[in-house]
Amino acid sequence: MPTISQEYKTALRSVSVDLNNDVSLLIDIPDALCERDKVKFTVHTKTTLSVFQKPEFSVPRQHEDFIWLHDTLVETEEYAGLIIPPAPPKPDFESPREKMHKLGEGEATMTKEEYTKMKQELEAEYLAVFKKTVQVHEVFLQRLSSHPVLSKDRNFQIFLEYDQDLSVRRKNAKEMFGGFFKNMVKSADEVLISGVKEVDDFFEQEKTFLLDYSTKIKDSTTKAERMTRAHKNVADDYIHVAAILNSISAEENTALKKHLDKFSDMFEKLRKVEGRVASDQELKLTELLRYYTRDIQAAKDLLYRRARALADYENSNKALDKARLKSKDVAQAEDNQRQCMQKFEKLSESGKKELTSFKGRRVVAFRKNLVEMAELEIKHAKNSVSLLQGCIETLKNC
Amino acid sequence: MSFEKPEEEESNDKFELNIAVTHPEKVGDGMNAYMVYKVSTQTTLPMFKSRAFSVRRRFSDFLGLFEKLSEKHAQNGYIVPLPPEKSVVGMTKVKVGKEDTSSTEFVEKRRAALERYLHRVVSHQNLLQDPDVREFLEKDELPRAVSTQTLSGAGFLKMINKASDAVNKMTIKMNESDNWFEEKLQEVENEEQQLRKLHAVVDALVNHRKDLCGNTAVFAKSMAMLGNSEDNTALSRALSQLAEVEDKMEQLHQEQASNDFFIFAELLADYVRLLGGVRNCFDQRIKTWQRWQDAQSTLQKKREVEAKLLWANKPDKLQQAKDEITEWEAKVTQYERDFERICATVRKEVLRFELIKYWEAFLPEAKAIS
């Protein structure tokens, strides 16, 4: 059962900030178990709030439970004016699994050493994917717990506390909402947001910004993913080169042998550095972009909801005017209009707050990650340089 | 960076001889076009007419040189360096006039390989003395080496010869009296296999690095666009700078890729070729042995004929038989001596080859690292 070191967790958590500052509700995922396709997370809560039965408790949860929680929050009318933290993506072990398969097929063509090294690499990759998925799930919960309104949600509390299987609830929820809302959002999203006439400058700006930024960041994420993957390939190649150089030098018994040994050694060390560079880049840059792509989507969702409320409000105004003209059902229309207006204004107010804090959060997170990535890259580059120089020295003296 | 020249090496370092292959130029158009290279020589060797001179040569000239050298020297057991291979695909691209990176790379690859080829030829003491080599370096106009064209009559003949050679190799089973050759051949074959594998892996590395370059470039552009649409000015600036940094890194990677490529991978390909040359050398030896054996058996047969004739008492035929026997005896001794000579030469050559290997291998390692 793979465990996660504390150090790594703090490193990973930097993607999103401002979490867990409030000690009254502390959540983390100290443990996770991987069975075949399913990952079981152990959600651990420590709290001083009286609404919970115990001050400290843990429950096992599956990925689907997180999705259920997210969906129920999204579909709760009350939270329409809030940015709901994006749902964690499904754990995806496809890539390392495929590679492991290919490795097994190609086993016959490699030396034993080479094979073991490649296998180690793959296992590390597997572990990295695992750690990442734990982290995104954890961050999701922590954002909820640090939000003044969402942390009080009853479903959230059930999620944390209910010590039996949530799958029953999940099924009910699905039947009730049937995923209808989500589908609607996806298709009508862009059109509605850009179509509605905006009365408020702030939201007008936000709208243009978010729409544009969202496409760009999606693009950057895919490109970054490709880049880190290519980097990893290069690092892997070094393993092969080192292995073959080793076998050549094994048969060689002239002075060349020493050179070949050193050369092969150097490649070995280099690849470790390259591997670290690739994975650090992955973690800091690609993960960051991925996470904020999802977050921006959540912000867009908020805009959508507000736009819909605005549309409703405008419609209710028109209906009221019509009713007044006909002098029929005026009271009802007035009521309706008042409701719509209230809803719209509430949404606008909380929306503004949320979006402003979101902006601040985003900038801070980007800054933190980019700084850390730059520092790490510098460290690795320095390592490589000293490695190569050392090798040149030894070769010269050979 | 200094490396000691092994003492076995004949001292042609008393005189200087520097050769460079530069300035590839395209001549002509369409399918009849070809690349011409400038071969410049600087030397203090007295056998050349002047100290510095240059000529223009095309690829088939190099091949022609190899043919001539091979004919004359291979049968003496010398390792004749092999020139770079013909490449129909590569050349067609160049001929058609595609000005893309792959055809410039191809030309560059070829130029570097031709240069190394000439270096190898002139570092071989016996080959350097050959008038053909001198002519190649000095003479302004060389007659077109037609026999190197793939689709010519000579080309076909060569292909047939190669095929029959291959068949012969399989059928000749030499009684190896000298284990040294057996061992060496095995070593050479092993090494060739290993180097081929290494070459393939390095090729993969180069390709992946090129991949990385491409992806980094694309990413840098995307980052720049993201930076543009970012409304927080400080972050926007940071993102644009990140884009620039990534761009620079891409260029750096590109450089490294071409370094890896030209120095490492090409050298490996060269070695594989060289080992092929060594194997040719061994093959020659086997052929010589075969000739010797054949001559011996013919002699044997002639002797039998003589015996029969003696028995049958036909004096005139006898004389003829006796003459033939003398002739064949001479041939046998000749071939035997040939064989011994070739054995000795092959031994020396292989020794020299190993030393060269040591010396040359050091160089690319150091270069590749820096």
C-alpha cells in the first residue's frame, strides 16, 4: 500500500493556496489504496465544530463519491453565486500501464539491467500519477472546507462523516437530477454568456477575460503536457544508451573499456537529472495549468448561472409589463419579477466577491509555482553541468 | 586536450597532411542534378605538386576512388575504408530542390562522412602511396566514374558479383588453422552488432530530442498568447518571459540534438561501416585461401593425370602433362605465399585498426560531452 511522505504532500499542495487556514475544520487524505482500477481514499477529518459527532474521524471514499459531492453542490440553487471548486479528474493510470505493457513485450531485446531500470522508472511514474490523483482529491476537499459558505453544506458534512457506503445516496442523486443540468451547461454555456447584454462593467470585463483566457489556458495545458512527455522520452532513452555502452565495455578489454564505463556511468546519472527535470516541470507547470483550466471553467460556470438569472430577470420584467398591460395576474408577475431580481442581485453580489478573490488566488498560485519551478530548473541545470564537467575531467585523466 | 599517437602508427606525422571537405554546391537541375564538394588539401608531403590546393569532386568520384583502391589492395589484405552509402531517397530530395531541413541535414551528414572517409584513406600508409589517391586530391578534372552508377551495366555486374560472393561465403568452410583469425572475426562481428544497436538507440534519442524541441517551441508560443490575455500585468509579464525562456531552451535543445546527431550517431554509423570493411578484409583472406586450396586440388588432379599417362605410356601427352604440372606447382606456391602474406597483412591491419579505434573513440566522447 503506497504511502505518501509529508514532504511531498506539502510540495504538491502548492498548486492551490489559502487552504486549511481555519483550524476548526482540517481535512487531509493520509492514505490511499489502489485496487485494480479503483482507488480508495481515506478521508481524515479533525474538527472543533459541534455539528460533527466526533472530533476526529476517517472514512473510506471512492472517486465517484467526490463527483457526487461536486455535482450536488453545483445543483444546489443556493450556491449559484459561488464558484464551486472544480471536481477532481478521474484517476488515469492508462499511460504508465500502456508503457508497462510495451516494456513486457520488449523484454527479450533488453539486458537484464536495462529491463530492471526501465521497470523502476515505470513504477516511479505509476507512483507519481497516484500521488497526483490523491493530491487533487485532497485539494478539492480543502477548498470546500476553507470556503465560508460551502463548508457548512450538509452534503459536505455527510461526505466527511457518514461511515457507510455512499453509493446509495449517489444513485438517488443521479435519479433526481439525471445529469441534466450538466449537459445543459456544456452546450448553452458559451452562447448564453456572450449573448446576454451586460449591465455591469465589472462582469463585462470578467466575461471577455474569462472566455479568452479559458481557451488559451486549455491550449497551453495540452502543449505543456506534450512537452513534458517528450522530455520524459529523452530521459528514458538515456537508460538504453547507458545499458548498451555497458555491454560493449564488458566485452572490451583495452584502455577503451575505462572510457566506455565512465561514459555509460555519466549517461546513467544524467538520465536521473533529466528525469527529475521532466517530472518537476510536469508537477509545477503542467499540473498548475491543468488545475487552473478546470478552475476557470468553474468561474465560467458561475458566469453562466448569473447570465441565466439575468435572462430570467429580463423575461420576468417583460412578463410583468405584459401582465400590467392586460391587467391580468399582475400580482403573480410582480412576485415573480421580485424573486428574479433578488436572485440576480444576490448572484451578482456574491459573484463579484468570488471572482475577485479567485483572481487574487490565481495570481498567487501562479507566482508560487513558477518561482519554485524556476528554482528547481536552476538546481538541476547546475547539477547537470557539474556532472558533465566531472566526467570530462575523469576522461582526461584516464 | 592531448592524446598520444600509438607508436605502431607509421610516422606520417612527420609530414603534414590536412584535408577538408567543404562547400557543398548543387549543380544542375532536376533528376540530373548532383552535389559537388570542395576538397581542399594542405600538405608538406613532397609527393604532391604544391602545398595547398583544392579540387571539386562529386559523390560518385568518391565511390570511384573506393572501387579502384578496393580492386588493387583488398586482395592484399588491407582494410580499405568504405565510403558513405548511396542514398536514393536522400539524393532525390536534394535533386528535386526541396530546401527543407531534412535535405540540408542529409547534405551535411554526407559532407562530414566524406571528410572522415578521406581522412581514413590518407592515414593508411600504403593507400596514401597509391597514385589514384594522389590523383583524386590533385587532379582538376577526373573522368566520370561511370561504374558506380547503380543502374549501369557495371552496376548490375557488381550486384551479381556481390550476390555470388554472399553465396560463396556460406558454402566455403575454411579449416581454420590459426585461431587468432577465428577469434578476431568473432570479436569484430560482435562489436558490429553492438554498435548497430547503440546507433539505433542514439538515433531514437536524437529523434526524441527533436520532438522535445518541437513541442517546446509550440508551448512557448502558447505561453506567449496566454501572457497576452492575462490581465494582471505582473503575471502577464512573467508569463511572456517564461515563453521567451522556453523558446531559448528550445534552441538550446535543438543545438544539442544536432550535436548528438552529428558527432555521436554519425560516428557510430561510420564505425559500423568500418567494421564492415574489416570483415571484407577477412573475407578476402578466406577467398585467397580458397584459391590456394583450389590450386592445390588442381595440381593433385594434374599429378593423377600424369600418373595415368605414365602408365598408359603416351610420351607427348606426358610432356604436356608435366608442363601443366610445373605450371600448377608454381601457381600453388604462389598462392600459398599470397595467403601467408595476406595473413600477415591482415594481422597488422587489425592491430592498427584497434589502435585507431582507441584513438578515435576518445575524441567524440570528449566532444560530445562538452
